[in-house]
Amino acid sequence: MSLSRRGVLAAGGALGALAATAAGTGPAAAGAAPGHGRGRVLTGFDRLAADGYRSLRGQKVGIVTNPTGVTADVRHIVDVMHPDARVELTAVFGPEHGFRGTAQAGGSEGRYDDPATGLPVYDTYLKSGQDLADIFTASGVDTVLFDIQDAGARFYTYIWTLYDCMEAAALAGKRLVVLDRPNPVTGRAALGPVLDPAFGTFVGRREIAQAHGMTVAELALFFNAEFLREHPVRLDVVTMSGWRRSDFFDETGLPWVPPSPNMPTPETALVYSGTCLFEGTNLSEGRGTTRPFELLGAEGVDHRWAAAANALELPGVAFREAYFAPTFSKFAGKTVGGVQVHVRDREVFDPVRTGIALLVTAKQTWSGFAWRPDNWIDKLTGNTRVRTMIDAGADTDAVVRAWQRDLSAFRAKRRGYLRYGG
């Protein structure tokens, strides 16, 4: 049975009792206050394990995960489940960067047997449709679990690994269970342009906003009902308890594990949905530094960029003139000039508007500004409009206005799949 509009795994009494708490209405949520005085968030895995894996009994289980699949005491969930007789874990599926996270952007770890557990690890990166369905079939699993920390941006590829796994599990006749984790930048608002399906790629398969404002479980429900409704997967999701939509990651009590090599901190995630747009330009997006996506620059850029960006008085953010030398990626080994993005008030900071403002001011103040020749910016923004409007001299406000109608429609559609209050 497809549960495309239901937010809680119906796994018996313990999880059923926790459902109201996850929605912010149960006993643990009553009287809870934001900040350090509140009990820590329980992830979907925490709740599944607390129920003794009851809903998985009698099934061979595989899991799509990476280094972020950890418990509160930073044990990997594969290492926790493997020796537990209550669950039969028989396979692991690795996404981009790999199950153990050893690969850089655009890479994976391939097929191997995990040295710690002996479990077969299958490579899912850039596999979809029947090819991925065949991997699920070959693995012999009955149920595929998904547990990966997202960063909240459309072009962060793990949510499209989820989408591809849902589609493939449906083709293979497998059940898929999503174990939820927080959106690290809150789930309050969707921001930015909505993807035009003509620009669908692995950095954006379908029509969602650039900063989607959802958890992976909410996205799974959305995907199944909106995009896979003709061939939905047998979907269950295990929601969190204790998480509120207004929570930033440091308010959850959970450990941060970098979900990819260039996402080292929750602060990186805070700016990423805007500054990742610089991947579509000839400027460095800070890869090869200790502050990727917070440091931006190129040879020949000087103090004028920071001055122009600060003159816009964008809410919650300031820009420091910065010089740095990336150790790899663009301008490796060269000293470049640019800006460092300093978020001063994350409650009012808009990362997508900020990213657009930085593109506009970079083009205004540096004669060497150029888009990547393959127009990768169109894949990141999900349309040609951002690029062509900036090239035509549009200011930040005009570019942002251009996507508001589509964004409003997405926000309205999204509301039906949200499973957390606060």
C-alpha cells in the first residue's frame, strides 16, 4: 500500500504513540521551549530502533546511507544494526561520495564489501530507473531504508538519490522506508526559483524550489504523490520527535557529520542554497578552502565587490573583503580576491536572494566575470531566466520578483506534505 500522504510508519504501538510527538502535539512536545533547555531530537532511526525494528521483522533489509547515518553517540547505524538479531541487514547502497564518504564531488566508492561488517556495498551514484532497480533485485533485499542528512537545497544530490531509489524500488517491487533527519537550515520557508522540468538533471530532477524547506521524509511523500503517482513506491516514513520547523541544526542536540567533503559545518549549509550558484561561474565557490561556499573569488577581484554587496544592505548578512588560495578546484594554488559571507542574523537571512545579489554585484564590479561555458548556472537555477536577466542588467529585486508566482504555487502545494509544526 502506498502511504504517499501519510507521515508516520505504522509499525505498532511504540511508533504509533510517537507519531503525535513528531507532529509537535504529543507529551514530549508539550511545554518544550526552543534552545538548549529542550530535550534532543530523536531521528527516524532512533524511533525505529526504539521500537525494536518491529516493522522490519521477517524482511531482508538494505540501506541507502553515508557517514551522516549516525546515532546521537556517533555510532554508524549500519554498525548498530548489523549485529542486532532483531533486524536482518543484508546490503548497503552508497550514494555520491560513497557509503563511508571517501570520494570527492562527482565521485563514489564503487562496489565492495565493507571491511567493518562484511556487508556488500552497492554503488548507486548516477544510477536510476531499471539499472538501479536491477541492483536492488540483485541484492536480494525486501525493503530499502534511506537515511542520509540533507542540506536543504535542490541541487544537493542526496534528495535525487532518494527520488531515484523510490522510482527504482517501485520497478523492483521493493518497499522503501525513509528515516527522517532535520533540515539543517529549518523547514520554515521555501525560497528561490522552482525548477523548469526542461532543465532536469541530477542536481534537480523535478519541480521544487531552490531551497525547499522540507525534510527528506516530507520530500519523499511529496515525490510519491506529485511525481510518481502513476507508479508509486510502497512508501513508509519514520518521522522525528522533538524537531520543530524553526529549528536550526545546532538546536537539535544531534551531532553534525559533514554530509559531503565540502559541507563541513551547519554554517556551510546555511549559505549553500545561494552561494552554490557560483559553481556556474568562473569564480571560485571556495572549494579547496576551509570555508567552502562562504569564500568566493577569482584572480583580479578586489575590494569593490564587497563594497557593492554591502551597499545593498541585505538582511542578516555582511561581506568581508577576502583573499585566499584554494588547494584544489578552481584557481588551485593561486591567490584570489573576493568576499567572505558572514551571516549575522540567521533568522532574517535569505540565502537565495543573497546568492543572486552576489552574482549581480560580481558582474558589476569585475570585468572578468563569466558564466561557465556549459551554462551550468541554468541547471542550478532550473531555468535560463536568472542568467539572461543578470546579463541584461537586471538588479537583484527584479530577478527575485521573476520567480515569485512559481514559488507561491510550490509553497501552496508543499503545505499538504509538511509533518512538523513550530
